[in-house]
Amino acid sequence: MNEYEKKQEMKRSRFAELAKKNREEANKREKSAHQMLSMIPVGQPILVGHYSERRHRSDIRKIDNHMGKANEAAKKAEYYGQRADSVGECGISADDPDAIAKLKEKLAILESNQEYYKRVNKICKKLSIPSSERTANETKEKLIAAGLSENDAVRLLDYIRIAHYEKIVCYPPFYLTNRAAKIRSAKKRIDELEKRGYVPEHMGEESQIKKVFAGDGFKVIENRDINRIQFDFDKKPSEEVRKILKSNGFRWASSAGMWQRQLNGNGLYACRCVLNELKKIV
């Protein structure tokens, strides 16, 4: 497990702990409300003017408060539970130091599947509708030889008989076009990450982690170690400057003490936009 994966696991654990804490709070509040409610006889109205009126009204307010808090905690528990489940489920992040290796592994699988679809479809297009059990068995054997499992081959032949198709088409065209788009996207991401990670030998060890550009009262840092492009100001920037940063996707990171966003093509473009805007107000 690399550092990024450890960080992701810590993030998942934090959300899971928050979900657990809020579920416990919701159960505690709900239990308190039911205990107080059990002390009031079913259907008992408030006896106006009776010595019990004040206590009765107070109990009702407390019950409402407990149920309201229980509902809020339950919603938070569900929210944090979903956040915990979603950690690491959004694809391969550029923050992951093993992103290139994982993308290449993903690309190999995509290309293998694409070749499989093409190979099966090529055989399927040459096959006619089986008119007899013998022909059906021959067709099934050819489909299995092309790479289909026996169950998939049988299911495909049954579907063709019911639909009265004139040709066997195993995978529709959109399977191939969608897969081809995913292959192009994976290759593009690999190319971008490899180019961004390239550092000439003469630049030295420190430059492999950071590139620093000094401006007027600030520095721009390409921090590949944490995959962030950062603005480091000598003092708190004005409201106008903060507005420019926010409009270009930069957010204040108290952990780093800088304004930053992910270091990718969009991040570099946003950085140039910020620099151009800053020139106008200097």
C-alpha cells in the first residue's frame, strides 16, 4: 500500500467513524425520546391550569427536540456512510503515485476486451442462423472457440432463435465505440502523466519535486510530490485576489498554508489565467 492508498484508507476510516458516531447519537436521542414518551399516558391531553401542565409542556418540547436531533444525526450518518463507501471508487486519481502503472494495467484490460469483442463479432458475422440441432451445436463450438463461455454461447443462440435474427451479432457496435473511447482516454491520461513527470537530469533532485516561480508578493509552486499547483502569498491576499483565485478553482488549504488545486492540464491553465488577472490589478 503506497502513501496515497494509506491516505485514502485514513479518509475512509474517518468518514466511517463519523457515520458510526452519528448513528449512535441518533439511537441515543431516539431512545431518550421514547423513554420520556412512555411516561405520558396514551392520549393524555395537557391539563390546562393543573399543576402538571408545565411539566407536560416541557416534556413535549424535550421529546420534539430529541426526535429532531435524532433525525439530523441519522441524516449525517447516512451522508458520512456514503462518503466512506465512495472513497477510492471514482477511478484512478492523478494523486496516486502508482497512477501510471494502474492506468497501463487498465489500458491492457480494455485493449484485451476490445480484441475479444472484435474476434467474436468477426466469427459471428460469418455464421448463419442454426436451422437444426447439428448446426446449432457447430455454431456453439465455434463461439466457444472464439472465446465465449459455453453458457454465454448457449444464451446467445437461444436469444437469436427467439428474435429470429438473420445474422448472429454478439456485441453491438456501441460496445466497440464505447470501449475505443475509453482506450483513447486512458492513453491520453498516461501520456499527460508521463510528460508531467519527466524532469531533465540537470535539474537536480529538488526540482523533481517542486518547480517554483516567484511573482510580486507571491510564489507559484508546481508541487508534484502532492500533485498540487499552489499560490504562496507573503501576506493575506486582498478580497479581489481571493475572488480571482476562487473563480479559477483554487481553494485555501490550511494544512499547506497556501491556495491550491490539482496539478493537471486544467490546473496549469487556471494558473495562467490567475497570473494574467493579477497583472491587471498590480
